[in-house]
Amino acid sequence: ARGADRAVDELGVTVDELEATTADDRGPNLETLTGNGDNPIIAVGFAFGDSLAEVAAANPDTSYAIVDGFIACAPGNVTFLGFAEHEGSFLVGAAAALKSESGVIGFIGGQEIDLIKKFEAGYAAGARYVNPDIEVKVQYLGPAGDDTAWGSPDEAKEIANGWYADGADVIYTAAGGSGQGTIEAAVESDAWAIGVDSDQYLTASAEQQGHILTSMLKQVDVSVFETIKAAQDGTLTGGFATYDLTSGGVGYSTSGGYLDDVVDQLEEIKAGIIAGDIVVPTAP
């Protein structure tokens, strides 16, 4: 939404927005926007993949893009907006290890799918880059296709409280709305939580802000704006567009100042990733 708003302000475009409140809304929403003459049309989330494949194939003169999605044998009018989540997660994993006093940290994922495993892989690798002996606890909230995994804060809170009680002092959650449960557990246990995708410190309560160490930033707004700009310029050609540390597509937040004492080390690690000296895994 921030990227679309920026495009309105800077590029003078008009944006139509439709929300899929159920899975059955996705295809009709895409068809409605296509019928309205909107171009490009950007779908947010991998769950749009099947519907987008059908609609895009039927409308070759319209450009489409999908955030975090992939379509096998995709039509040429689809652009895949991907992110190097593993690189951003490596940095917050390094931050977790630098700030952990117990040497035990955790990762809670939503659906156990390749996309979320990229977060896990980067986080664990970043932590072990700093402390090879660190213990990284891992648990997922549901298998592939289980949409409740993204909206189960109570389950995430239960897992987090158990880990905090067992000595973990930093937990990173990549599970949509479920992550709120981890933040609540961090408050109750006087421990650290790490946010995901956006800077969750900025939308947290004052009490919660004291327990959000950092957030892994995924700059979806940058990808949306650049897609709209490319369409306006006539340079949107479909295929893959990956937003990584080099392009500013991922990163970490410093809100609250909790990383002030380690930010120089994190920036050194970041430079090593950009230079190719540090290779970040994409799978656990």
C-alpha cells in the first residue's frame, strides 16, 4: 500500500484496490480489475498464484505482478516480485546472537513451505555466523496449505512462552498475524521478540516496544512502486525481479536503539553479504 501511495504522489497514477476476504474472492477480484482497465495489476501473496495464472493467460495485453508468488509455465505478462528474505533474516539472526545472553534463541514459522524456510535458513545461519555454538529452536504452526498458520497468535504465544521458560531470550517469528503472540510472550517473559516484513516497533504498544529487538524488513513497497514505474515507462517485461540487500529490498530495523551497540558489526556483515564474501543459504 505504501508503494501504491507513493506512485500516486510521484507518478500521478490512479490506484484501485480490492481485498480478497476469502480464497474465492481472488479470481473474481483479478477479473474485475482487468475489466476496469487497470494496468498493471499487482497481487500480494503467493495464494494468488492459481487465479493469476488463469486470468493472466486470458488477458495477454494486461501486465500483472505477484508478490512472493510463482507460477510454473507462467505467461510472459507476469512479473514475479521476490525478495532475498534469507539475507535480511541472516542479519536479524546475527543480531539475535549478538544480544542473546543465554545462547538459546528461537524461530517460529507459519506454514512449513519453502518461502518461510528461507527465513529460517538465513536466521539460523546468521546466528551461527556470530556464535557457532548457539542453540536455535525451530517450530512451524502448520503444514503447507494450512492458512490458520498465519492467524494463530495464541499458538505462537504458547510456543514462545515455553521456549522463554526454557532459557531462550530471543525469538524471531515469520508467521503473519501469529507473530503478535510471540511479542506478547516476550513482554510477559521479559525477553526479546524479532518482528518481520515491516518495522513492528512502529505499530506496537509502548509496553511491547520495549521487547522488540529489531524487525527483518521486506520492502514490498519498493517492489510495488518500481513495478508501477516500469509499467509507466514501458519497461515492464515480465519474469523475475528480486529485491535483495544490494537493491535495498530487505534489511533490518533499528527502532528503539536496542542494536546501537552492535550496528557496526551488523553493517560489516551486511557488506560481506553484498560483496559475496558471505554466502547465505536459502534452505535449512
